[in-house]
Amino acid sequence: MVATQKISIKHIVAFVLFLLSYIIMVIIMPCEGRFSYEFQKGRPWMHEDLYAPFDFPVYKTEQELFAEKSKLLKEFKSFYRYDSTIHPQQLEGFRSSFDLAFDKFINSQNVSKTSRAKYLKVKPELEQFVADNISQIYLKGIINQDENAISNSMLKQGLAVVINNVAYDKWFDEVYTVQKAVKLLNSNANDFTKSLSPGLVGLWEMINLKEYIQPNLFYDEVATQKFRNELISNISITKGLVQAGEKIVVKGEVVNSEIYQILESLKKEYDKRLGSKNLFAILFGNMILIASLYIVLFLFLLNFRNEVLNDIRKLLFILMLITASAAVSALVIKTNSFSIFVIPLAIVPIFVKTFFDSRLALFVHLITIFLVAFLVPNSFEFVFTNFIAGIVAIIGLSKMYNRGQLFKTVGLVYFSYLTLTLSLYLVGDGSLKGVNWFIALWYGINALLLLASYQLVYIIEKFFGFLSDITLIELSDTNLDLLRKLAEVAPGTFQHSLQVANLAESAVQRVGGNPLLVRTGALYHDIGKMANPMFFIENQQGGFNPHENVDNVKSAEIIINHVHEGVKIAAKAGLPSQIVDFIKMHHGTSKVKYFYNKELQAENANIDEGKFSYPGPEPQTKETAIVMMADAVEAASRSLKEYNVQSIDQLVERIIDDQLNSGQYSFADVTLRDISLIKTIFKKKLQNIYHVRLEYPDLSIR
């Protein structure tokens, strides 16, 4: 009754998660009609002759709009505000300083009365010359920018000087920077002074002319942006009109660039008009199409990945990944802030493969790109390129923990996107002349976002309780505190665990599974023996056996207790639940046969078998089942009196068959073929470990 209740609650939660994801998808889908004709540039028109059903404009391509915008901005002039108050202030300051500096200069020279009279005579002329130069500079204008900050593009664009709300066009070489104006003023003042009266040249060392050169043209960002936006908004997005009844394309005619653009324009206009008239019909159609994809996803999980349906965390992760990808894509398309090519949809199969497997990764990726395809134009090209990119990501990233491989895979995904897109351009136009090369930048950003998946794995792992290969590698490091303590407290158990890890890893590589998970689980499966290490034969020294001082029931209790202790130690160390499963399941529900048989031999009629049985549960996965086999075989192999091919073969067959017959593998995904192959692998490995040599016949006997 309790189990049924738990199952029903899980089913209800799974249904709610599917329903929420479905509702979100329906909401973000555009309620617009869809053009009923499929067409591709460079391919024949496969439908009947098409005539315009109504008047509609021909929209410009993105390349045409970009070219017009670029040309407009290339000729665009930035606005500078003219400040008329600076010129008279600085000129007045110069005249005041000049009088004081002139008198100070003459007094410092100790000149004769004749020379003094001569200098005083030219003073007004010299003052007026410099003042006129200052005025001319201010009239042309001094901008508040450093000379080095003015680029070549700015020199070509020029600027618009706003005086009394009237804009006057100028070029940058017609105005001055502060550096340029000071240099010119100093040069003119020195040259004129030399020609007028050479003895007064030193006067300009007492007057810092730079003090009187201040910017009077200030960049007006508000006016510049406003005017730029107005110009861009005034760009027409259409370039012609197709009238109702006008022939567009006939059956069999190749869809060239011109026809393609007319068809795209008709499709856009058709979608708008149909969407506004048949809102509820389109909404109903969207609901059916989206529901079909969710039903297919559910059936796939039900038939091939039922463990995902039964685990709310796994199901939530997959549905969140699909929904988030579609929602972000919808937001980008709706806001038109940047290209849809920036969205790294290949991150979906990367994440799913990291925590599950390639088969599920590919299927989830297909569901995702089919959903997003409802949002984007040219859905065939979109599905095709993203499908190939997803496969490249799945095949290329076989080892998520290898950072070099991650970079290589992202590079391959980028190359695949770019190559496929350019190939579609070639098919459509027969050349690459019409390519918008910004796609290389968009795909580059896409690749950079994919690289972020390496950092996001850790966050997802902790949030959903998953286990990645990266974490498994970290946990399998024998220098970690817990494994080092095991090696110190129970060295025999540690060596046993290493051998079990080697055996199990060899087997899982042949029959399928996660080798890293098996190895890590095997290293930790016996950590509970640290509680009472001397009660386990591999840790005993000097012939002392503490079991001799306790009865069989107590001995069995101590042996069985290493599973409970292992779970406690694992919980305290924060080991993932997947690793704890190996501790719980490596003995399943089998018996401690040595002490059970001793109790039987004591002819005790009231044996409680539960006290001699491990709590279980039985192995639930292929990996835990293989570790159970390896653990039993490795431990038993140490008790063999003679190591040869026959004794090892008999040992492996007996132990694994005994586990199989007692139902220990009933819940694990292992077949009889797998078990047979595992036996063969164990036999060969044990023969290598114990240096067993084959006995060759005596060739001397005839």
C-alpha cells in the first residue's frame, strides 16, 4: 500500500512537471499563422503556380538593411555644441596677463630708454596680433578631445557644430584640438615677435599661452544619439510592392534570390494577417504540435529510460533544460537584440550526456531543436545545422573531464555550424557573395558560451544531486583523506579494494557501463571495515583472529555491520548517493556463509537466518552488480590453496553462479551474456594476478 502510494505520488509529480513545461512552451510560442509552402533558394518550386493573394510589400534582406545602415552611419556626423562664452573670457584674461608680463619682461632686461621706448611702441601691435590669433582659433573651434583619440573614420565623417540651434558641417581637420591650437599659437607668436622685435622673443617664456586655449566645442551625446536613431528608424524596410493577382513563381521554376525574397516577404505578411484573424485556431494548432513532441518524449522515457521518469530530479533537469533553451531562443527572437545563432543549443546534448548517456542526449536535443524550430524562420536549415552540431558535440565530448577535448569539441562545433551555413548559402545562391559574415561572429560567441558548460557542470551537479565524470575522478584520488585513512587503518582492505576496482573496471569496459563510476564505487565499497578492521581476515596479522573469542552470531553481526558503518562514514564524508549505493549493495541480501555454516554444524535448530544475512538491497544497476561479483571473487581467490587455471575457473564459476541463483542480479541490468563475459574477464585477470601459467604437453613423448 505504501509502495503504491509512493509510485502514485511520483507519477503525479512527473505529470505536473510535464504539464508546467508544456504550458510554458504554449505561452512562448507565437500565435501567428505559418506559410503553407516549403521552398529553398536555388531549388525548383515544387508546388503549383503561385499568384499574389493580396497586395504586399517586398521586404529588404538583412544584408541590404545592414549595408544601408552602414553607409548611413559612415556618412553620419557627430554633434558638437558651441560655447560662445569661453572665447571672450579667455581673450580678456590674455590681455590682462599680457600687460603685466610685458612690463615685468622689460624691467628684467635692464634696457636703455631708447630700447624701452621701442618695445613700448610695438607692444599694442604684438598684443593685437596674438589676440587676433586666439580669436581665429576660437572661431574655428576647439574640441574637447585628445588628438590621439581622433580616428581615421572620424576624420572622414566630420562633425556638425551646433550654434544657436543651427548645425554647421565641418571636418575634423578644420577644427583644433587643444594640443594643435597651442602649438600653432606659440609658433605664430614667436615668428611674429622675431620679425617685429627679436629682443622680445623671451617674452613668451613669461606667458603660458596654453592657459588661454580651452575647448569651446563639446560633444553632445544626447543630440547625436537622437539624430542617429531617427536616421536609422527612417530607413525603409521595404523595396517594392507586389499587387494582388501578380504571378510570383511557376511550378518547376528555380527559386533565385529575387523570387526567394518575394516569397519570404509573402510568408512574413501572410503570417501576420493569418495570425490576427485566426488566433484561437492557431493557438489550438500550436497546442497539438507541442503536445505531440512531449508525448513522444514521455514514450521514449517510458520505454527506454524509465529510471528518469521515476526520478523527479532527473526529469526536472531534462524538462528545465528543454524549456529554458526554448524560452531563451524565444526571447532573443522577440527582442531581436542579436542573432539566434548566438544561442548555444549544443549545450543541451553536452549536459545530458554528462549526466546520462549519448542516446538520451541525442533524443532530448532533437526535441529541443524541433520546439525552437517553431519560432525561427527557415526552420529546415535551423534543424539541419543544429542537429549536426549536436551530434558533433555528443561524439566529440566522450570525456567531459578532459579540458583539452572540451576545447577541441567546441572548435569542431563552431566549424560545423560555419561550414553547414556557408554550404546552404552555396546551394541557395551559387556563391558566397551574399553571405552576411557576421554569422562567423555569432557562432564565435556561441562557441564561447559552450565553453561555459565546463563551469556549469559543478553547479548542476550540486543542485540536482548528479554525479559527473569530473567528480568521479576527484573521488577516486587515493590521496583523499578518507582513502588514505582506509590505507592506514585497514591496509589489507585497501589493497583488496584496489584489486576489486581493477577487476570491475576491466569487466565494465567490455560489457558496457561507466568505468569511472565502477572504479570509484569499488574503492569505497568496504570503508565500513575501518570501524573494526581486525575482524576481517585481510587485516589480521600474527595469526591472531578475534572471532575466536565471540560466538558465530556476534561474528556475523560484526561482519554485516561494516555495511552500516560504511554508510555512516560515507554520509559524514559527504559522498554522493551513487557511491553509497555500492556500499549498500555490494553484498546484496546474501548470507555470511562462513559463520552461517559454522552455526549449522553446531546443530543449532533455532537458527535465525536474518542475523546471518546482509540488509541489502540487491544491486540495482549493472555497475553495482559487477562490483558485487568482483568483490566476492577477489576475496575468495585469496583462500585458494593452489593457483592454476582449473582452480580459478571453478572458483569464478561457483561464486558468480551462486549469486545468480540466489537472485542477487534480479534488479540489475545485466544479461546472461554479460555474466558469461564477466566470468571470462575475471578468470584471465586472476590468472595474471597470481601468475598462473598454462601447462604445455611434453613434446618429447611420441
